[in-house]
Amino acid sequence: MKQESKAAGILEMRAYRRKGLGAFMRRQIFLLSIAVVLAFIGAGCKHGASAGGKADPTQAVIKSLDGKDVTVAQYKGKVVLVNFWATWCEPCKIEIPELIQLQQKYEPKGFTILGVAMDDEGKSVVAPFVQTKRYDIGGGQQSQMNYPILLGNDEVANKFGGLLGYPTTVLFNKDGKEIHRTTGAIGYEEYAKLIEGNL
């Protein structure tokens, strides 16, 4: 009887070890899977590569509200601020008056903003928003968005290196080189200095 209980105890201990080893292996495979997924996600956010190497965001073709093809490269010789936004994004709407002011102040000096709307519904939502919304820009003045509005999508966002959220603002100098990027609402003074320093 003693021998039987000893044998049963050994078998029970072996079963417990196998069970523990299985749980350990499942946990290791799970953690490895998470690491691989995060590596792919990280690579997607950082690069936007094309078959020929790193994508050039200034060559990304983005449709305007009237269906024309627009690229940052078409504005070579100007400082260009590309602002990714959406009609449902509250921080995006909060910064629009500052973008209007930047466009008013610096457009005559060789600057433009390209507002890239990232709404899934596209033109059907964006066009009425742009046409009807007015913003208080100080001094009792109300203004519409006074810069070109384009229709973006994930493919366009990836060509700009991926977006971590909205709004995302990317500033290019006159030669089309990216010089600054902000995720979240912009600071007017910070961008005014950056723009002035590159005009």
C-alpha cells in the first residue's frame, strides 16, 4: 500500500510538472507573439517604405475636395504645413482658428497649409463641414478655413510616416524637407517661429 501511494505521488508530481511546463511554454509563445506584433506595428509607424526604398511624402498624391491631385512637391519654394485632422476630432477643431491665422499672416510671404481630412466618410462629410463652419479668429472676426482641404486615407498617412493620432502636423521647408512634426494640437507661437525661420 505504501509503495502504491508513493508511485501515485510520483505520477502526480510528474503530471504537475508537465502541466507547469505546458503553461510556461504557452506563456512564452504568447509573449513572443506580442513582441512580434509590436515590432511590426512600430515599423509601420516609423517608415512608410515603398518598393524603391523610403517613401517621399512630398510625392504622395492627395485628392482635393474638387477632385484634383495635389502633392507637397507642387509647392516647392514655399514652406508647407500639412495638418492631418478629422471633423469629429475636438483638438483638431480647437486648433483651426490658429491655422487660419497662420495662413493669413504667412501666405503672402511664401507659406501654405494643406489640411488633410481623415474622415472615413470622405467628401460627403468634409465638404459640408468646411463650407458651413466659421471660426472666431479674434477681433470679432469669423472666418472659414482659408487653406486647401484635401481628402486623406491610411495610404496617404503611411506615406507621411504613419500617424499616432489626430491632429498630426508636419512642417516642410522650401526644399520639401520635413523639419518638424507634432502629434496633438499645435502651439501657435512655436509654429510661427518655425515658419518665420524658414521663409
